Amino acid sequence: MMTYETCVRRRTESAARAFSAIEKIKGIIAQLEHTTARAADGHLPDLGALASMTSGARRQIDEILVALTEARIDDDGFSQESAQ
């Protein structure tokens, strides 16, 4: 059976991965905003770069979902209530 410390460590690691993905997606969104502003100003975006940015955003969204799901999973029936 998993100890309380192991459970907390795993949940903390999962949360850290989610936060990291959130920071990465913020950077991608900033790039997309810049690209959109330039497109509105008449500078056509590089479609390859645009595809790469949106694909990167999707990967980060998937990572956020996976990390937060893993943080939520009740390993071996362990819950906060059973630790108290």
C-alpha cells in the first residue's frame, strides 16, 4: 500500500508537470498573438510555423489533462480522508 508521503510526492510531481505545461502554453499563446497581430497588419504567417505552434499548444493541453488526472487518481485506495 502507498504511504501518505509517496502519495503527496506523486501528486506534487503531477501538479508540477501541469504548471510547467501551463507556462509553456502561455509562451505559445504569446507567439500566436504576435503572429495574429502581424497577420492583421498584412504580414502573412508562415503556415509551417503556425502549424507547429498550434500543435505544440495541443501537446501542452494534453499534458495538463494527463498531469491533473494523475494528480487526482486515488492510488491503492489512498485518500486524504484515510490519512487523517
